[in-house]
Amino acid sequence: MINKKLLDYNDGEEMDIVVMLKDAQLRPSRNGKQYLMLYFSDSSGVIRGNYWNASASDAELFKVGSLVEVNGRREEYQDHPQIRIYSMRLVGPEEGYDMSEFVNSAPIPVSDLKNEINQKVDQIANPNWKRVVKYLLHKFERQFFSFPAGKSNHHAVKNGLAFHTATMLKDAEAIANNYPQVNRELLYAGCILHDMGKVYEMTGPVATKYTAEGNLIGHLVLIDEEIVLAADELNIDAHSEDILLLRHMVISHHGLPEYGAARRPATLEAELLHKIDDLDATVYAITNALQHTVPGEFSEMVRSKDNRRFYRPKHDNNLDNFKKLE
Amino acid sequence: MINKKLLDYNDGEEMDIVVMLKDAQLRPSRNGKQYLMLYFSDSSGVIRGNYWNASASDAELFKVGSLVEVNGRREEYQDHPQIRIYSMRLVGPEEGYDMSEFVNSAPIPVSDLKNEINQKVDQIANPNWKRVVKYLLHKFERQFFSFPAGKSNHHAVKNGLAFHTATMLKDAEAIANNYPQVNRELLYAGCILHDMGKVYEMTGPVATKYTAEGNLIGHLVLIDEEIVLAADELNIDAHSEDILLLRHMVISHHGLPEYGAARRPATLEAELLHKIDDLDATVYAITNALQHTVPGEFSEMVRSKDNRRFYRPKHDNNLDNFKKLE
Amino acid sequence: MINKKLLDYNDGEEMDIVVMLKDAQLRPSRNGKQYLMLYFSDSSGVIRGNYWNASASDAELFKVGSLVEVNGRREEYQDHPQIRIYSMRLVGPEEGYDMSEFVNSAPIPVSDLKNEINQKVDQIANPNWKRVVKYLLHKFERQFFSFPAGKSNHHAVKNGLAFHTATMLKDAEAIANNYPQVNRELLYAGCILHDMGKVYEMTGPVATKYTAEGNLIGHLVLIDEEIVLAADELNIDAHSEDILLLRHMVISHHGLPEYGAARRPATLEAELLHKIDDLDATVYAITNALQHTVPGEFSEMVRSKDNRRFYRPKHDNNLDNFKKLE
Amino acid sequence: MINKKLLDYNDGEEMDIVVMLKDAQLRPSRNGKQYLMLYFSDSSGVIRGNYWNASASDAELFKVGSLVEVNGRREEYQDHPQIRIYSMRLVGPEEGYDMSEFVNSAPIPVSDLKNEINQKVDQIANPNWKRVVKYLLHKFERQFFSFPAGKSNHHAVKNGLAFHTATMLKDAEAIANNYPQVNRELLYAGCILHDMGKVYEMTGPVATKYTAEGNLIGHLVLIDEEIVLAADELNIDAHSEDILLLRHMVISHHGLPEYGAARRPATLEAELLHKIDDLDATVYAITNALQHTVPGEFSEMVRSKDNRRFYRPKHDNNLDNFKKLE
Amino acid sequence: MINKKLLDYNDGEEMDIVVMLKDAQLRPSRNGKQYLMLYFSDSSGVIRGNYWNASASDAELFKVGSLVEVNGRREEYQDHPQIRIYSMRLVGPEEGYDMSEFVNSAPIPVSDLKNEINQKVDQIANPNWKRVVKYLLHKFERQFFSFPAGKSNHHAVKNGLAFHTATMLKDAEAIANNYPQVNRELLYAGCILHDMGKVYEMTGPVATKYTAEGNLIGHLVLIDEEIVLAADELNIDAHSEDILLLRHMVISHHGLPEYGAARRPATLEAELLHKIDDLDATVYAITNALQHTVPGEFSEMVRSKDNRRFYRPKHDNNLDNFKKLE
Amino acid sequence: MINKKLLDYNDGEEMDIVVMLKDAQLRPSRNGKQYLMLYFSDSSGVIRGNYWNASASDAELFKVGSLVEVNGRREEYQDHPQIRIYSMRLVGPEEGYDMSEFVNSAPIPVSDLKNEINQKVDQIANPNWKRVVKYLLHKFERQFFSFPAGKSNHHAVKNGLAFHTATMLKDAEAIANNYPQVNRELLYAGCILHDMGKVYEMTGPVATKYTAEGNLIGHLVLIDEEIVLAADELNIDAHSEDILLLRHMVISHHGLPEYGAARRPATLEAELLHKIDDLDATVYAITNALQHTVPGEFSEMVRSKDNRRFYRPKHDNNLDNFKKLE
């Protein structure tokens, strides 16, 4: 069957498949030789495999982000699937594969995400917030609607950034409905912009890495700078209270300095932006961990949740019926 | 005007009014005498006043929770109102006042709170959770629908416990709508029970204090014990997964051990219960602080939020139009 | 010699012996195959060994807690003994071995431990404490007098739980003698009950694991629940001060929330219970570490003591003459 | 003598002097009245005094930053000097006093500070750094050469910001001389800009307060925004490595997130900027504390140094001969 | 009655009595005058009193540690006794009072403490430890058998240092009996020396203060230096293992660096010394707090126990019958 | 070429060279055999290599600190050079090699370091400080001028201790020039002595290990003891303020208790000693890390700097031209 995906193979089954190298590291083996530790991926997920007796030129050839055709067999090691590689060759650009088909994507189409976000933009009546949000959404449209929200912790999939943003907007709407004292427009503006600095912080949706600028400045300050430049461009006073409140939201949205907040939240809406961000990331990370856990057992340690393990109940229809995240 | 309330008087106005003593402490003054530092309250709010040259018998007479008739004048000290007391007398039970009229209450009637909570109980289909929740709601009905949720941090008003619970259930519903993988029934059961142990932890809605049992055990373990006893009474196996999941939720709902959690949350629903509890307490505490803050200024330090100060924007219709909490 | 035990063999000696698998994990080897990392044990102690080129069916066969006959040779790797395995076969139940002979036990016979504990129970005059303690000692007698006190940190041997309890009672007696203000009866009751919840928290003395209930509730709250149920059964008011003091002791005996205490100790006896527990666990852990250390050197890192290393003096008769713990 | 300054009076001496109100707070006194707690200042320093039985109109009249003529007597309270006020009147602008003469200033003239800083600017050869530094020095010249470096911790005097900057440049020069691997130009640029955001963070040299913008954004991000705007204005790519290194320095110069750093220093020069800033602030704070301490005793607690107390040796010529800081 | 002591007077009773000033601080009162806040003491305990309208010469006269004759009346302020002072005069040395009768002492006579400690010295067979211990006991005999163990936290009474030491030796004996692997001689030597550096750290049993040397070096290092000097004097190699083990014990006995330990304990005996020290200080502090608490209530916050409050049970014969500590 | 050094070989080049074993550990390999993990060193630096199929007698033969002749080939593994060993033999003392030629040394000759340090000693006019410093410099001269300053964190090279000291003296001079209130003589004395206790703490410049005395006491207290003994020997009162200030400096120079300070710095000079120590160690560690980093990339994690990674700019002449440290 021509369209069989990476995770469609069973244990012990032979496979010949074109996949992407999500990770590739040259390592010494105990016999004095070297091997490549590889992570293969396509839109169905990720599997590991070792390429033994790798030469220096192999390491040059098989780089992160390139496509390869793998011939091998799926096996189980320590409860995790691996591919025992028989042979492997580089797939060249002339073979016409679409790179984006080999990357795991958010479970909602980009067009839907754009619609949901734009509907919320329309509900922002304040002209200063609306103009800045629209300006930046337009400036970074291509990256914002393709980047993941992170390398590994949560929403680490193509379009993950927009998926995370759209879900947060739904949470923001619900909370503003339950607590009428909340400034709904400001909260929406904050949700849309809060992680947009990641378009500078990461390299893109494929073989994602952090940039030097990302490491040295961080996405909170990176988007704050963009708000100031946008205001300058749009002839809005960056020191007006409207823009000040927005700048405060983005630089404080990680909540605590030790998690990267340049300031702790000091308005009701900044505190809520932080809590909504945390809520969505948490639900995603726990759900993802439980989806890889046998019912009645505890998950692997979840790094972004203080290395806690989470218990998957023996029977839980809601969880069982939920779509697979990663 | 016969029905003028404590907070209806203006600065400098003379007053003669029956109020309750919310707090009363004998303190030494610098002239070698003593005075009573008093907090007066009725359903409109709280004002402070000092009763100078107090004797030991005055301290015996004017105790926390008793009613007094105060004759005096409202004045401003350091931006806070005080009553300069001309004279004060104890109001006896024979005068027929209803104590509950002198206590600040939640802004929603008890009957509405009961309705909202009972509607959620009806949506719990799982018989084990439903029976335990109904059993305990019935066992503690009187206290649960009159106690505050705390002495000072948040929802420190009559019916505050049920008000806090009902609002959390609305948040839980919204979150379960946004994340279908969540077990809605378990989350509702956890919300209803999580703070119910406070009926042992505190003395009641008037002149609230913590009990010895509250200090030595804490409301998390106190309600866990009640769940186990209820299961025993209802012939439900307390070690079944259903009851285990519920016990875990209540003992972990403070999130971190240093905030009183006997265990950190280890299920998706336990983590969400903690986050919803924190969300509702946070919104209440910040709103309450901002309602006592001049627009364009920072609030007093909010103790339950790490002593942070929160900024009240110069113009914010949502906040301006919102009902007064305390 | 027919009764030669696992630790009686010398370096380089061939061995053919029946032992228990205390641990067994399938791991990948660098040649693309797999091996089983095994820990063999009998009443003399524990030795490690690797079973190379293990198949999936080998992993099914050789499980934690099963008996095997090993043919091999003792060797030294990095200062630790290992068994180089020539062959290994499963020993079936029909061969009539007594499992408990292959588990390391506390150095004091169970009958002695029972006597020591019962003598202390007799010294509890208060009827409420005495009845609850006797009821629970009887309810959990089988497990209480066979379980270890933990998986690895201290007293991780058969009967370790009762051994730990009995030693703590001796410490409690000495401290009550030195400080007459201490309520000796309450302290004894607390010592006996404090870790009894471990009968729910762990799976038993062989191949010990933590249960889901242990992870989700913890042995402090688990025994607190049992005290409440026992009081209910015995018609003692669980909210009386006697039972309240006992409940407080068990839920606070880990001292700090971050170590699992639901409350910090708030009575003299609760504080002492915590200190005695810590004292006995500490002496055991350090002694055990030093017994595996060369005189004049530092021990391995002791995990339960903040990963500190402890120095074994060059000459120390007391330590040299002391019985081997594990 | 006409020019006698505030600190020139001896204990017990009568005084009639024009001074500025550095602080003024209305407080209740125990007799049911109010008083103004005042801090008087001129260029010689600060003394406290209480204005008893203050009316609301007194509080309106005697505000922070206004000039008053005080008639009174210097006295000692608890080892600290105070002024017992006989009478006090407001000094109007028509009386022609120069406000800046009543504020404590840095011990080095502004013209010298400008010279020292400009000499270092001249040594920056890199055109990108030089242009940005010159642009911002010019844009904020008036405030930069009059503001203090803080409200209380260190350099809390007029021109303190430039004094702190100039001293740090001398330290930077010495360190670059001792460690030739350091990029001297980058370090100088970082020193000059690091605290310049304080021109937005504080209200000015007289009666200094933090602004809302200062509290919500902080001077680290405030100057980072200005660097980005300056680069935009000067047609320098803000994402070039030169500007990136400079942005990183300013947002990381507080070292640790809990002290306000948006990023921890991640270049040699960023780490050195942080250390030099800390060094100069520390020497200032300790010296200032010791100058108010009797030889052979410990100082008051120094708040910015973890509330430590510092010991002033019985004989120390270097310290004894050093100019008074505040 | 001629021998009536300070604490023998009842509330409201007039008194004329010679007492010592345990503390005396000049403070401003709100009426622009000053008063002396005094703590009076004799062997029965301590009571507070304020001396109003104090002049500078009063403050000179009534200094900490001097004897005064007070004429006044005992009154209750906020549940604490105070003396309302009618008149007060200094008692001169010519009146022949014995200062030591006005200081609270440990409840065991010094001669008994000496006996108990010397008996333990006799049980140290190791000549190096014995000689050093005897040398230092002799060198500091006068101070060691009169100093308190601290200013306020625990054993803050005359002879408190020796009382604390003697009780710890009893605990050490009990623990060495229960755990035969412990080196009893080393533990005894460590107990005797561990706090002996306090003879340099504090000024003495009357009006105790910390010395500059105490603040700059600390009693742990101070006694370590003395051990090295003693070994030098006695021609024992300070780098021998015997002396090394002893030095390690004293510099590590506070357990954690943040509590003053120069090293964390790294031998079994060093760890035990720390635990015994902590045990004795804890029992003392809690007992002392409970002795000032009404049954059925919580104590004041105990500063040395993380500001915890401790509960005094309603009925507890052991505690009720125990001798008063302070 | 006879004098080719270890790091002079290129990737793939055959080598036959005499080097020292800086580290040697016997480890199990996955094929059931063992290998020796070796680190070879000479004055040019360090390279790793594995000696496969090592026997127990090989491990006896090839010990840390011995010289070997290695025949093999240089190869690259994971961006790090290794030696593939063909054969290896022990080089005996009779072959006449000078051990010190195989150890990496500080980049400044010992004679220069001695000069620099002695010049500073000459500037100490205070006779007490001068005599103690000279006495101890003489007593430990041999070790002080050959030991490294540590095993790995910084200045982990031969003569590293004196190199670190001499550089700190230059920093101290610069700071004393910028801040005339500093007691320059005391600061110099502190710099020279602060790490001198390392001569007891470590085993020496070759195959450096920590001694038991180092682990149990620590170099801060070790040099404090020496100061006290020196004063005793020189008839200087160890309790005089001069010696007290010096003792305080050495025991506090790590700044924080958790980093080993027995006291936090409490004089201006003690605080500066700590800062200068930290400055020099920091510059060394970052420079060393960056020298092993490709321009435009982040370094490995630097353990002594909280595991931070540091960025090496793409172009930085100062760093590029700086001498190699390790």
C-alpha cells in the first residue's frame, strides 16, 4: 500500500518508506566505531533507529531535516518501537516530495485557526490595540501560522503556535463570560500577541532549533520590541496607557521571573493571560503524556510539569475518545 | 433615616448606629492607659474605630461578635475612614436584632447558589461519585451554605464558601467544553467537595476563627476522612478507583505541598481542580483589591498573591461597572 | 557444600545456585541486540549480572520475584561483584523452595519484634489510644510484620517495617526518660501507627513496588483514614482531643510539607515522633552505607541524606563489630 | 551665620532654616489627632521631624518637594537626630530659592562626569555601538545628567545616575586592562546604557518616585526598546550581531531573573557588566552604611545587601578620610 | 514579706522590690517626649514596664545589667503582665546585693552539672580526645559553667550552656545504647566541646550580648581554633585522624550551611551530634512555649522553630507537672 | 620530529608519544569484557582514549599519574578528538622523564608570579598582617607555588593557585585605586591567604584529588587555623582586631554559606575579597569555555556558572588573540 505511514507498521513488520530526519547525532559505540542515532518522522509521528558503523561522510549526508528512504524492520526495545535499519539513502529535492508532509501538524486546519483568531480581532473595539494587533498579525502572518509553539514541551507541532493561540482565545472568552469585570478586548489582544516573538526565537516548523537571538533576548522581549516599533510606525504613542498595558502583558506572561517573565503580572488581565497560557500548555502536556500511557499506570515524567508523573485511570471515555495530539 | 447603613455616612458626618464588632483587641496606648481597637461591620461593609481609655471590664463587655450602638463621627485617617467614638453601649439579645443582618454576604442569594450547585450534581452520572457528593452535601448543608471560604484572603463573606464553589463549577463547565478529554463528572464532584472540610476548619460565618482541628489537620484531610466515612456508610469500596480518584483530588487541590497539598495533583482532573480553585481565588482577590484602589494607581499589597500590588487602569468600564465584593 | 549462599563465593569462583530475581530489566546493547540486567538475591544479600542476547520470551520468563538456578562465575567490575552467567533456568513452584528464604530480612526475629511492640502497647493506659492501636495492629498484623519500611532508602528488608517501629519505640522510651514533660503514651501510639499505612502503599516484602493508591494518597493520609474508621467502628468520637492528637501525629510525621507532611508537627509529641523517625532512618542509612565502604574512604552518595557521602574512619571497633544490615 | 546648613547644627541648638520636604506623611497619633512625619533636606543631608496636631489643610500645604522655613531645635532620639518643630511656614516661589540647592548631590561635579563619560564614548571605535550610544546620550541628556540612580538603595542623590555610570566605566577600564580577552568597546557601551531606562522609571531628582511605566515595564526593557528605536532611526539593523549583543547586555544586567534580569548574562561582557554594576552598588551601599556607624560597632541592616550588618573597624584611616556620600 | 519575688505579685497588687534591668531601650513617644522600655528580672522571671518621660540622664542611669528598686503596681496589658512604675531608683554596689540572684538560672545546680559532665569525660578512653577535652574544660571552666547557651532561643538562662551540654550527654548515652555501631567516646567529646566557643561569642550570663568576634567568626570555628591550639600545646598531631574527626564534629554541628555549619556532617557521629543538639534545643523551646500557653490553645510563634505555633492539649499531666524553665 | 606534543597531531595522523595518565577508570563494556577509559596529558593539553579488553593487571599497571608510551591514531568522535590505541606500555622512572613536563601549567612563569605576589607583600605596612602573611607564604612556599586552584572549575593547572592569587592582587589594586575608602593592605593580605588552605585540601599538581581533611574541614577553615597557629607562634594576639579581621576574611570569602562560607562577609574588605575571587574565577571559566567554542555558537554548559552556556560572538579580536588557557 503506497500511502502507509511510519506509525502504521506493526512490530516485526518489514518497511520501505520515505521519512524525514527529525534528529541525527553521531555517537561512539563500544567497539571503537561510531553510529548515528536517528529520529525518523512523518505526519503520523516519530520512531527512533540506529545507523551502525557510520562514517564521517554518512554524518555529513544524513542531516537533521533531510528526507531519507529507509529499508528496515520495526522492533520493540524496552517498550519503545525502533527501526532496525537494513539500508538507507538520501532522497533528493528532484524527487519532488513536499517537506511539510513529513512534519506532524496541529489537529485543526490552518484556515480554521485563522478564522477563529480573526473573529476575536474583530471584537477588539479599542483602536490602538486593534491596529497594533492587525499590523503584527500581518507582518508575521506566514511564520505565525506555520511555527510550532515550542521544541518539545507542548504544541511542538506544525501550526502549534496558532493552535495554542486559538485555544487560549476560547478560554479567554469563557473566563470573560464568567467574570464580567475583565477587560475582554485587552485579554484577546494579549493572547494573540503573547507568543508571537517565537517567530524570531525559533528557526521554523521543520527541525526546529532556538536561534541565538532567541537565547539572548527571549520571545517576551522580542514581541515587546515589535509592539513599540509598530506603535512608532502607526503614530500611536508607545507610552500611552493603552500600549503600556499591552507591553506589560507580553513581558509578564510567564508569570514568574525564574520562568522568564521580565515583570510579574500586575494587572488583572496580565495575571489572567498568564493563567490561560499555563492552563492550555498544561492540559496539552498532560493529555499528550496520558495518550502514551497504559490505563491503570503512571505516565513518563512530564518535564514541563516539574517532572511529575500522571495517572491514567483504568476507564475514562473522555480521554479514550480524544484525538491523538502527537 | 432609619435604615442608613455603616458605609452610607460621609466624612465628617455624625452617626448613631447599631453595628457588630467584627474584631476587638485591647492595646496599650503610650500614655500608660489602654484602648480597644475595634472593627465595626454591618451588611454594607467594615469601618475601624478606637475606644480610648478602655478598662478591663470594657474589654470583657465589648467582645468580637457582639452588637453595639455607636454614637460618633466618621473621619478620615491616612486615606482610610474611621469612627471617632463619642459613646458606645452593648445591644442585648432582648432588643431583637437579627445577627445575620450585620455580616457582609456574597453578592448572590443562597437559593441561587443551591440551584446552581444542584444542577451540576444532576449531571454526575457515575453513581459512586453522585451518592458520595449528595450524602456529604446533605450532611453539611447548613454550614456549607452559610460559611465563608476563608478568614481574609478571598470570599471572606457569609455564603462565601458556596459562592466560591458555584463560580468554580461554571469555570469547570467552560473548561470541559473547551477540552473534551476532561472527565467532567469527576471535575464537578471535586469542585463541590474540595473546600467542604472548612465546615470543621472554621467556627462559622460570624467572627470567624480557625478551630484547633482546622489547624492540626487542615480542610483537605478533613474532607478526605469524610469521603472515606461516607463510602463506608454507603457500602462503596473506599479503595475502588472511583473513590480513590476523588480522594486524590481533595487532598491535592492546593497544588504544592508548601501550600498544604498532601500530594501534588497526579491526574488531569486533579490538576484542573487546583487551577480552577486558584483562578477563582485570584480573580476575587485582585478584583477586591482594585475596587479599593484609585484609577491610575497601584493597589495595596495583596497578601494571597505574594504581596504583589496591582495596577488599576485609568479607564476601565468593565471594572468600574462591576458589583462591589467586600 | 549444599548451603553456600550468594555472598559466600569469592572472586573468580564458579557457582551453581538457586536465587531470586530482585530486579530484571530488558535493555538494548550496542550490537543491536538486547540483554537482561538482573539483580540476584538470597538471604545473604544481592549481586548483579547481565544476561546477554536476551529474547523477548526470555524477558517474559525471567521476571522480578521469580526463582532461577544460575550457573556462572563471580567477577569484579569497577570494585563491585558481578556474576558472569553461563546458563540460567527458571525454578518452578513444584521444586518446593520457600520464597521467603531468598529475601533479605531484618536482623531481629519477628517474634522478638512482636514482643517488643506489644510490651509498649501494654504501657498505653489511655483507653482511646490503646483500643485504636490494638484494633489496627490486629487488622493489619500479617502485612505489618512482614513488609519492608521502604523500597530502597532504609529498612528495605523483609520485616523492615516492624524492625523500624520497634527501634523507634526504644528511642521514644529513652527520650521520654530524659524529658519527663513528654506524654509517653501518645508518643508510643504514634510510633506504632506512623508508617502502618505502608501496608496499602507497597505491594509486599518481595519485589516491592509502590501501588497506585500509595502514589495518589500516601501512607500518612492512608493511616489517618484508618484511624478515623477504627474510631467509628469502636464508637470513639474521632473529633475528641485524644483522637485528634493521634491523627495529627500521623499526618505530620514527615516534618516538612515538601517531604510529604500534610501538616507541620504542632505538638511536642508530633515533633518528637518526626525526629525519632528521622533519627532511626538516618542511623540505618549511614550505617548501611559505611558497611559498604573501605575504612579511610568516603561512601557512595546516600540518596536519602541529600546525596551526601559519609566518611568511614580508619579504625572504629564499634562499626567494625556491628552486624551487617543489607 | 547666614549659610549654615541643616547638618551643621549641634544637638540642642536652636535653628531657623529654609529646607526642602523630602518626605511628608500624615499619621494618626494615639491621642486621636494626627501628625505629619517629615524628612527635611538640603545639600548637607537629611533630618527627620514630627509636626504634631496636623490638620487636613496642613497636609495639603506641606507636600513632598516643597520648601519650608522651620523654626525649632535639634534633639537626639534613639541615637538619631530629630528636629523638634516650634513653627513652620511654606516658602513660596516668589522668594527666589533655587530648588536644586536643597537636594543632596553626587560628590563629583556634573561637568566632570560628562567629561569622563564622553572620553569613554570616544574610545568606542565600532560605528554601530558608537552611533547608538551617542544618539541616546543626546536624546536623554538632561535627565541622564540629573537623575539619581535609585530611590534609596545606592546613589540616591542628584546626578547619582551619571556618577554611578562614570565610576563603573573606571572599573570597566581596569578590568579590561587586567583581562585582555574582554571586548572593551562593548563593555563601555553597556555601562553607559545599562541604567538609562531609569529616566522613564523614576520621576526625577527631587522627591523621587517610581512611575507606573517603571513598575509595569522596568528600566531594563525600557532602554532595550530605546536601542531598537534608535537603530531603526539610524538605519542600523536591530537584528545584527552588534545590536543583538548590546540588547542582551542591557536586559541581562541584573544577573538573576529574581532581581529583574529578563535573561541571565550569556556573554563574557554581559556577565562583566553585571558584576561591575553589582560591585559599584555594593561599595557605595556598604561605605554609606559604615559612614553612619560608630567605629568598633556593626552598621544598621543594609537592605540591598540581604539585610546584612557590616562592621566598622576601630581604626581605619582609609574609611575615616573618605568623603561623606549621603 | 521580705523575700517576695518579681513573679509572686498578683494582678493589681502594689510592689516595692529590687530587681535587675535585663533590657533597657530609650524610645520616642508620640507626645514628643521619650520613655524607657524596661525588662525587669530576678530569679523568678521577667516582667516588662515603661518609664515615661525619660530624660537623657535617666537613660544614662538605668542601664542594662544594673539593679533598681521599683515602686509600682502590676497590671495586665494584652494578656501580658506589666509594671506601672510609680518611681524607680538605682541600687548602688554599696547596698551589697549579689547580682547573680537576679538572673534566671538553669533548674539544675552547677555542681550536679559538673558531676554529670565529668562522669562522661571519664568514659572517654581515647587519650587524644580525653586530653583535649580536659584541657579545654579546664581552660574555660569559669565561663563554661556560668554562661547561657544563647540570648533568646533556648537555654537562655545562667548555666544554660552546661545544662544544655549535660542533657545532650544523657541523650547521647541513650542513643549509643540503642545503636551499638556508634562511637560513644567520640560522641561524648563532641557534645562537650560543640558549644564551648560561645564563651568567646557572648559577653556572659548577665545582660548577654554577642561580641564582635562572635559575629565575625562564630562559635563553631572559634572552638575549632581552640582544639588546634590545644593539640599544638599538648603535642598531639592536629592532622591525625582522631583530631580531624573532632574538628569536623564541631564545625559541622549546625547541620546545614545556612544555619552556620562550615561543613555538613560527614560521619555518623557528626550527624548524631547535630541531631542531639537539635533535639535538646527543640524540646526546650517547645516546652518553654507551652509553659506560657493556656491548655487548649496554641502558643506564641516560636522563632527558633520556623515561627510555628504549638498546641497545648487540654489535659496533659506530664507537661502540667514539669518544672518551669524560664 | 622528536618534540611533537599531544595536541600537535592532526585528525587521522598516526602517533607514538610519551604522555601522562591524567585519569584512568576501569569500566565494563557491553560484550561482557572491560576497558580502561583514559585521559592522556602533556603540557599541550588533554586527549581521551579507550583501552579495550583490559585485564585486572592492566588496571593495576596503568594508574593515574603514571607515564605511558602510546602508539595509535588520532580520530574524531562527536566533535571531540580521541586516540585509537594500537599499543601502550608503561614508562619507568629509569627512563628519566621529568613528570612536571607532562602537566598543563599556568601561562605565566612561577618566578613572575612570585615577584608579583612579593611586591604586594612589601606594600603591607601593618606589621601584624605582614608578619602572618610572610610566615605562611614561607611555611607553604613549595606547595603554594605548584598547586592548581582546583580540580576542574577554574585554574585547574599547575601553578594555578599562585596564578589565581596574582591576578586577584592586580584586581585588588585596581579596585583600591578606584575606591580610596578601601583598606588596601588588608585586602592584599586576604587575597594572598584566602585559598592557601588548598595545600591541605588537595593532593598536589599531578593527578589532583581532594584529601579527607579537605572534605571534612575545607580550605577556608584550614587556613583560618593556620593563621591562629601563626599568630601564636609569632606572639601576636589572635583575638586582636587585626587578626580578627584577617580570620573573618578567609572564612567568609566564598560569600554564601551554601558555597562554603562559614560566615557571610561583614566588612567592606571581606565583601570585596569575595567579589574579586568570584570575578577572577568567572572570567577564567567563561574564557576557557569560549576558547573551546566555535564563533557564532553557544559553549558547553559551564558547571561552575550554574550550568549556563555562553555565546561566542562571530568576530571578536580580543578573544581570538588571547592565549589558550587549558
